[in-house]
Amino acid sequence: MTDAGTSFCPRCGDPVEDEGEGATRREQSLCDACYFSDFDLVDAPDRIEVMVCARCGAVHRGNRWVDVDARDYTDVAVEETSEALGVHVEAEDVDWEVRPEQVDQNTIRMHCLFTGVVRDTVQTEEVTVPVKVSRQTCKRCGRIAGDSYASVVQVRANDRDPTSEETERATELAHEIVADMEATGDRNAFVTEISDAESGIDIKLSTNKIGLKLARKLVEEFGGGFEDHETLVTEDEDGNEVYRVTYAVRFPEFQQGDVVDIADDDGGPVLVRSVHGNLKGVRVTTGEPYEASYEDGDSPDARKLGTVEDASEATVVTVEDENSIQILDPETYESETVPRPDYVDPDAATVPALKSRAGLHVLPDA
């Protein structure tokens, strides 16, 4: 006599006391032997192809290129294999390990061992998946190789050439902006070329956005201003006009640390402290602050007398009064009385002094 709770396997006819696991009613009614005869713990593809960029190492996934932080392509192969493999939905406590075998430069054989529990039975399965690495050139590297660019930042200065410090900083800022954008996953960001120009440098960049950012940062750091000019270069595949933008950056004529003589001004030379917005500084005759008018901005009518780097140490002979000091001329070593600005320490033994066409003036300590 058959027990009331006993059923029979529809395939082999053996009694099945308890309903088992399975995706369908028929699978649930099978005995363990029949169920496992058709059971595959792992669903694995016959082959996996990984497309990588031969120049930058990016991996093509879906319809886009992705930068990966991998030591070599073995790491990429392990990740691609783990995403391609499927484990049976009925398996529990699944664990797996992989042993990559480098067959040749472009082929990695992945030996994968899986274990899992199904119907309270430990199942083990080993699969081997060959991973083929194909090398191509991603869109970004193709554009770089083709010297593609969308904007040019022209670094110039009014009535002078930019200093090496200014051009080096402009180059550094360009790479910093690109690095920051790359860190957010923007693969369209790159510096195409940096070249010397007749009176400065030209920086070619991959997008107009980077050019605008660089122009703004340069003006923010060094003062001056910029203008932008668009040039129609082509149309895209949708018929939209594509423009190349030139950002003409011009630094002010004077820089921080310059000593200038303002035209039609009897207050004495000015040591420039800032050229942001308008020129600001301090009088080297009195120590009083100076600020150019709004109309003059950062480029008042003035002539450059020298810089703080041109100053020499001069020996203090005596402090005559609150408005004058006697020092030794750093070139002739003759005693000379000059204006004493209020930043001069009365107990100082030496002071920095600049000798120019406007005379001898004491500058602040650095």
C-alpha cells in the first residue's frame, strides 16, 4: 500500500515522498536522480571576446568605451567572465573560484570551479571559458591621434610677452582641468597640443567646455580678460553646425611685484600688489595704499621701473625722521637720503632698495 503523502517520479516511476525544488511543476515532481541528470549548475558561454583599446587600455562594454583600473588584461578577463556566467536559480550558498591560464598574448583560458547547494545536496561543476582579447583603437584615442580639437586658448599679455611662469602655469591648469574631467568619467576630455606662438602659447583642447574653463581660471589667477571667437568648421551627422572656438586670453601689462610710475600722478612709484579687476598696490614713497580708477582698470598709463627681484640690500645709515631715511646707494655706496615709507622698520640694519630712472626707493621686505 502506498502512503498518502507519497507520489511517483513521472520519469522513472520511483516513489517521491516530498516535493522537490524546480522552476516548473514537472521539475518539482522529479526524484533527485532524474532532476540532477538534466541539471546544470552553471550556464557558461562557449567563448568571451573582450575588446580593448591598444593605446589607452579602455574596455568596450555595450556601446561605449570604459576606462578600467586593471593591472593587466587578466583582471579584465576575470571580471568579464564573472558577468557572463550564470548560476542556476535554485542553487544556494554558491561559491566559486577562478584560475586564469595565459595561453598567448591574446587568449586567456578561465578555469572556473563552482559549488552550491541544491535540494540539500552539494553540487560541484567546473567549466573552462576561453577569453579572446582583441585590440582596437577607441574613439578618444582615434581623435587624439588625428589631432582633433574643438577650442584653442591663446595665452598672451598686453604690451609684453607672458612670462615662463605664466605659460607653465597655463599648461599645468589645462592638464589639471582635463584630469578632473577624466576622473568623472568624461572620455572626451584631452589636451591635443600645446605650441609656442609668436608672443605666448596656444593650447588646443578637445572641447569648447574645457577651453572656457581654462580661460576663466587663467583670468581668475592672473587677472586680465579674454574674448571668444567662433569659427564654423563642419556639420555633424545630424546636420547641426559644429563650431571651433578661440579664447584669446590677455594678461595685464603689469604683474604683482612690479614697481611702476603712474603717469600724471605725483604720489610716487607704486609697488603692484594685485591686478585683479583694477591695479592695486602701495606707494614706495609713503607706504600708503594705491588703487587705480575703474576706468583705468588693471592697465593704467604707467611705465615699469623694475621688480622686487631687482632690488638690492642697502645699508641703513640713519633714520632722519618719520618721512626720510639715509641709506647707502647699493651701486655707488654713497650715502643718500630717500623717502621713508611707513613699512620700514626704524631698527632695521639693511633694507631692500630699487634703483631706477625715478631714483632710489625702499621696498617692503619680502
